[in-house]
Amino acid sequence: MIGKISSICSIALVLIGMSLYSLARPQTGEMARREPHLSAAYGHLERAKAELEKAAPNKGGHRERAMQLVDQAMQECMRGEDYDQNRPR
């Protein structure tokens, strides 16, 4: 029981941290102009995250894992944008 509560708290902390990262680094208009497909993918990921958050948590941990992977994909999109903006031309 304590292990389950600890796992839930750990997942919640990870998700809160990643959500704060997403809020601090929102999708930019520059991203939409320079990379419309990357921007569209980021928007789809935001919608997927919102739907997963609304889903019932009785999926054996798979919902939580999916939410982590969506957050990871969002971070990769932002890293791609950062790379594109900072690479030598």
C-alpha cells in the first residue's frame, strides 16, 4: 500500500515538473513559421496530453507511462526548435 502511494506520488511529481517545463516553454509563433509540421505535431501532443489527463487512471500504469512519453516527445520538439534556432547557417 505504501509502495503504491509512493509510486503515485512519484508519477505525479514527474508530471507536474514536465507540465511546468511546458508552461515555461510554450509553442512559439517562430516555431509555427519556420517549422509548421513540428509546430503541428507539438499541438497534437498538447491535445493528446489533455485527453490522457482526463482518462480514468485504471489502466495498470499505462496511462501514466503514455503521459510521460507525450511529455518527452514535447520536450524533443522544443529541443529541435532550439537546435534549429541556434545552429550555424
